[in-house]
Amino acid sequence: MSWLTTIIPTRGELPELPGLVPGGPTPVLFLHGVLASPGNFEGAIRSLLEQGVPVIAPTYGDRGTGDIHSSFRELEDMLGTEVLSQHDQIDIVGHSLGGRLGLELAHHFPARVRTLVGIGAIYRGVPRGSTLGAKLFHTALGTLGGPAYRQIMVSTPMSAALPQHTRVISLVSDRDSIVPVSSAELGEIRRLKGVRHEHLPQQTEAILQALAWRE
């Protein structure tokens, strides 16, 4: 368990989520980022529920701090056994690491992810600092914060190809000091002004607009 998860509280409150109904409307899967939780998306989730849209919002990988590959397998198993067995397609909204995992899921389940909305997504990772101070900081963060922090710091960008049959929309902010634009841009780009990285999941209107084409 990450030490930081024991001292940093979650944000927002996840409303009660009804179970999925086979053959019902296309559900939306919300994926939080590192050291986060589904409650970060409270506004968007409540709005979709009011419209009758089914929502899945798991807490995965020790609040996203655990090994990224293990988190992917956890989500892959959940989707395959609990969601895609009842629905032909899903939409995914992912913040930060959640955007990267959503992209990997779209490639893993071809044509099953209809829309991927990445919000400050680390599609290509976060550049590793080159100075000694930056290296020491990242080492300490990885030790205290969990494996995911070490894994998202990269010397060369991760591959981030557009999946076939999936519409990808990226919400990027000029005030995001955590994930650079070069990592967060993929597919259709929608720019937000003045929004910090940690506040991006609360941009309910922008998220709903990105999903507005859905049936």
C-alpha cells in the first residue's frame, strides 16, 4: 500500500451506482488517476445518472498508485467479465493515468470502446527530470507514493497510437503543470483555460460535451 494513500484524503463523493442492465444504454466507465478516486468525477457522474446513463466507476490499483500492469489486468478482468458480457460497447472517461489505461483498454478490446475522453491524460508518460535534484525527488516520490509514480516517469515518450473504431477526445489545459501537453494530446483536442491538473475531473460541462455525440 502506498504511504500517501493513508494521509491524503479522497475528493468528492461517489453517488450510489445502479447495476448494469443487459442491453440497456451504453455505459460510461470512469477511470481516476494516481492517488485519486472515483469521487473526483462526482459532478459528471451525477449528471449522467440523472440522464439515465449507466456508470461504472471502480477504485483500482490502491487508488492508482500500484503497479500499472496489475491495474490494467484488474480493469481488463472487470470489463471482460462484468461489463462487456452485457454490453457491446462502452465509453471511457479517464483522468491522468486513467486516460493511459483507457487507451490500453481500447486497444485490448478492439471496437468495444466507442469513445475515449482523456482528461490531462498521460498518454505518453511524464518526462523524467534530468537534474540530480529531480532524480532524487522522483526516487522519493516512487518510494512513498507507490510503483505507478516510478512507472509514469519516462526518459523517452511511451507509444500512444490511436485505436481503430474508437473516437478519442483529449481535454488539455494551459494550467496543467503535471502532465505536459505533448503527452496529453491525442485524437480530437479540446483546450481548457486556467484549470489545474487536479481540478480537471471537476470540469463537468467539458466532459459532458465530449460525450454529447453519444446515443
